[in-house]
Amino acid sequence: MAPHFLPLAFAVCFAGLAYVLLWTVRDALTHYDQAYVTDTARQYEDLFLFIPPARLNAVARITALAVFLLFFAITADLGAAAGWLRGLLIGGVMGVAVLFAPGGLLRILRRRRLERFNEQLVEGLQTMSNALRAGYSITQAIESVVKEGRTPIAQEFGMFLQQLRVGVKLADALDQLDKRVGSEDLTLMLLAIETARQSGGNLTEVFDKIAVTIRERLRIKGRVASLTAQGRLQGIVVGTMPFLLLLVLWLLDPVMMQNFYTSPIGLAALGVVILLDLMGFLLIRRIIRIRI
């Protein structure tokens, strides 16, 4: 009985372990979905993009799975272990890239929106300074910026005024505006408003000085961007050159390059090349990123 009992015991243990692992993965995915939906919903609302995050997450997962299966079917060879490994590697990389694409797109949209906001804030400060000189209050001065209708500054200031109308305290509305936008230049303006509200001061002169500071910062940032353009180009070249060279060699002599796709050593070499290439690209990007 003992020899027949051992396979059964092994099968039961394996099934129990698989059940525990699947339950753990399911629980982790549930918590991840909840955190992803909450965080992504807040970020999309900050950008005034009202897209259901749960639906976007589901579409991203289905698309990533479809891309994985597509590249696996194209690149895999089911008759060899190296073919399976090649298909899983290439399909997995492409699937993960598609899965995290919405997050990357969101970061790009936030960065571009912040750049436009900072550029519009200079003119907005001038408009508010002129309105204060004409005898307007600070809320009326902000309304004059909203009436110009330039996004995103009109949207953000309009949300601020809407909060004041529904009874939110001025200090709380200013704090929420600062957290929602995340601009250092806006933080300077809001600190000036809060200081003038508590201790007094000439806001018109303060706004003029902040406008000059922001304009100078934008000028320096543009200068730095022009000086580091060569470094950014080098990062792009470093990141794409190995893959372009691999494609050219494969087109010139596919038989010679076949070992890279059909042998474990070749696949390992490709993995090392991808890792080192990514490290070099990130290192160059970190060197040329200068905070102003």
C-alpha cells in the first residue's frame, strides 16, 4: 500500500500548495486592483479626465494578454525548449509593456499639463496684479483669470472658486489647489496669498516679483534643455542602437543570427544585452535631468 500511497500524498500536497498560491495571487490582485483604481481615479480627476479606471485596467489586461499570445505565437517554437523560452521572453516583455502603457501615458499627460500651467501662471499673475491694483479682491482677481478660459489654469482656478462657493474655507481650498496641481511656482503664489491674508502686505508687488521669478526660471529651464539636447540624443542612440544592429544583422545573415533565438546561451546573451542597454539609458537620463 505504501508505494501506491506516496503518489496520492504527493498529488494532494501539490494540489494544496497550488490552491494556496492561487488564493494568495488572487488576494494580491484584488488589493492591487483596489489601490490602482483609487489612485488612478484621483490622478485622472486631477487632469479633468473622467475615465473609469476599472474599465481602463480591464482593457489594459486584455490587450496585454492578446499581445503576449500574439508575440508568443509568432516567435515561439513548440518543438524545442529554447523556442518556448524565446516565446515566453518576447511575449512577456511586450505584454508587460502594454500593461504599464496607461501609467506611462498618464505621467506624460501630467507633466505636459504642469508645464502649460506654469507658463500660463506668469500671465495669470500679471492679470491678478492688475486686478488688485484696480481695487478687486483676491477672489475677484482669480475670477478674472478664469474668465480668460485658458486651460489648464482656468480649470484649476475655477475648481478653487467652486469650492469657495460651496462653503470650503479659503485656507483649505488653497491647500487642495496646491496638492492637486503640484507646481512649485503655484506654491509660491499661494504662500504669498496666505501670508498677506494673515499679516498683510502688498500682493501686487509680490505677484509681480513671483512672475519675474517664474519667467526667469522658465528661461533657465529652456536654456538647460537646449544644452542637454545632445545628452538626450545620446540616450536615445544608446537605447536603440543594439536593437537596430540586431535587426540589420538578422536581415543580412539570418542563419548566423539564428543561434541567438534558438539556443539558451543566445537567449541569455540577449537578456544581458537588454539589461545593460536599459541600465545605460537610465543612467544617461539621470545624468542629464537637472532640476531648476
